[in-house]
Amino acid sequence: MRTLKIAIFILTLTSCHFNVKVTKTYELYFDESTYQTFNKAISAYQNQRSQLADSLFSVVIDKSKEKLSSTMPIEFNPYYYRGHNNIDLDKYDQAINDFEQVVSDTTTNTDILLARTEAFKMLKKYDTAIVLCNRLINLGFDSSIVLGQRGICYYQQGQKEKACSDLTLAKKLATSDVSYLDKFLTGCK
């Protein structure tokens, strides 16, 4: 009798069907067509075809706007990529707006903080760029790059002593070519 009960139990379990739908992460944000457009946009960005990338990222954002959030993974966030692409296109205001759709100013993402620093510097919003540089230094980001950025901002504001201090130290700490700093260092001792 016990064997019959076990057999019926096993038969019952094996006759059950489970419908499980596996959702791919990108499906939370894009339909299949939009995801393909997103991949084409990333490819265009990586191949420095900035105008095409800008158009494709804009299509992705327009089609998926209600599904996109600042908390989504960066690898699926079209605002993140379009923000970097906009810096390449000298669209600094748009880059700043795009990065605000990714994270806030209190982020610890050094990649985004550095891109925002560059955008604010190019928009001549030096005080904001300096604040972001200070944040990057506190996060332990490559100090030669950040000191160079901050030094340029100080230089543009006419704060020669602070500029010279940052630029000289940036040049001293640099592990890569920082010859672009030389034009700002001409008045420093």
C-alpha cells in the first residue's frame, strides 16, 4: 500500500506543469525593438559616430521614457551613454541634464562625477566644477586629473595662487601626458 501511495505521489508531481516565464533584465526597460536600437546606439557611440548615437539614444528614451528610472542599472540607462556622448558633441547643458537622470550630485560614481565636472567647467560654472572636484578628491579618484581640472577652474576664475598650487601638484603626480596643463602653468613659479 505504501508503495502505491509513493507511486501516485510521484505520478502527481510529474504530471504537473509549471509555466515559468524568464524575464531578461532589459525587458524591464525596453521592448525587443527598442533594445536593438539601444545596442545600435551604443555601437555608434563606441565607434565615435556621435550624431548617430545621439539620434538613436533619443529614440530609445522617447520610446521607453515611462520605464526608465535613475535607479536602473547603468548598463541599460540610455541617459548615461547619451550624457557622455553629449560631452563629445559639446552639448554640456544636455549632458548635465542626462546625468541627472542617472544619479544625483551625491553619487560616488567617479565616472559620472568627472564627466559632470568637465561639463560644468566648459559651461564656465567653475564653482560647481570645483565642488565636484573636491568630491572626487575625497573619494580618492586619480588626484592628478582632478587637481588639473580644479586648477584650470581656479585659473579661469583668476585665483592664480590656488591654480598654480593645484596645477603644479597635478603635473608632479601625473602618470600620463598632462602637457595640456603647460599653458595654464606659464605664470607659475
